[in-house]
Amino acid sequence: MYLRDYLFITDAVAAYRATAEALLDGRPGIAGEAFNFGTNRPVTVKALVEMLIKISGRRIKPRIMNTASGEIHEQHLSSDKARDILGWKAGVSLESALAKTYRWYARYFKESE
């Protein structure tokens, strides 16, 4: 089972902005520190695919091959430090992010036909 913590692009930009603003303000304890940014809600790759299928409204059955090698099974970190020190937390749920992304790609490919 592969677990990942997916972060929507607007949340990633907000995270970097919060860090930059804290650095520019000269807040102590920021310079040289490492911060992790995520939702703190890791999901399996299978669950992610199932969410996308539901959002798409299509009847697709994924084929799980289990052939990946060298993959990290659980890849997620806590973003509690970013919340506590920078006041940052993810604002877009995975479900909402996937729906927005799906709609964007649907429009993009429709327009490029």
C-alpha cells in the first residue's frame, strides 16, 4: 500500500509565501529552519484513483500491477511545525483539488481539439 500526501498548488504557493513573509519580517526562529507542507491526510494511491474516477463520472476499472520497485511505501510528513510557527495550513481539500484539476484538464483538452 502506497501512501502519499497530495498538496494543491495554491496551498503550496501560500506555504512558500508564508515562509517568505516570515523571513522578510525578520521573525526569529525562521531563518535556516526546514518546514514540511502538506494536508496531514495521506491517502493511498488507490484511493486517489477511486476519487478521480468518481469525479470523472466514468466507469473505469483500474488495473493494479504492483510492479513498482524502489518506491517508498509511506511518503508523508507532518506539517504541524509550519502551522505552529508560520500559521500556515492547507486550505484546499484533496477532493476539491481533484475536482478543480479535473475540470481544468477537461476544459483544456476540449479547447485543444
